[in-house]
Amino acid sequence: MEAERVSFLEISLAFVLGNGKMFLSQMQGDFFMHELGVTQEIFNIVMREAKKHGAKRVLKVEVEVGEFSTIEPEPVKLYFEVVSKGSIAEGAEVEVRKLPIRVKCNSCGHEYTAEKYDLTCPRCGSIDVEIIGGRELIVTKIDVE
Ligand SMILES: [Zn+2]
């Protein structure tokens, strides 16, 4: 028997890790987000949405994480297996995509994507820059049946 497959977007539940402005000088700090806690949060979102949609089983979860969040895909996949044990999401495939760090230069206004440890403005060389993207953790899609 072919199960009914439903897909839906989860953009409204997107949440951003960290707040406010983040300058280059602060990047040396211990910006650390433990993947287990993050995965628990992803699992909570998945279960809440699955319940809302009357799902019997969760087949696949797609997640996007900002490069700046320091969240690595592999631990998230492993932890998801652990936290989903015994739930309708057990065995679900987890796909984690990385989003680049997006930066805006406060000196010249240039917006660009940057590597994690070099946020210097490529146009004017300024380090007075602001992170405008890259801290996200977004559950973009959940496939259920
Ligand atoms: Zn600049």
C-alpha cells in the first residue's frame, strides 16, 4: 500500500542563533552551540509539525545552518538518531546544508559572503563589519507520511 506523502515548508519557525551586531573583534570569543541541544530543538520542531499535520511517520528532515553557527552536519545527524529513538521520526533521513556567512561593511556599505575567520571587507579592507546572515538554523522541510 502506497503511503500518502506530504511535504511542507517550515520557514515560519525559523529561528536565529544569537542577536544583534557581531563585529570581527568578538569573533575570537567562544561562540559555541552544542549540537545536541540544537538537534533536540530541531526534533521538537519536527515532532510539533508532524503532530499538527497528523503524520504517522517522519521520512526526511531538511535543515539549513549558517556557517557562523559552528554547527556541523554530522553530529546533528547522529544526535537526531539518538533523540528520535522510539518516536515517529526514528530512522528519518536528516539533510543538513550550510549557509554562508553574510557580512555588511559599515565603512563602505558593501554586502558580501565571507569565510568564517576572515570577515574583512573585500572592497575597502575595513574590519568594521556586521554579520547579517550565517547564524541561522532553519528547518526548511519535513517529509511525512
Ligand atoms: Zn567596505
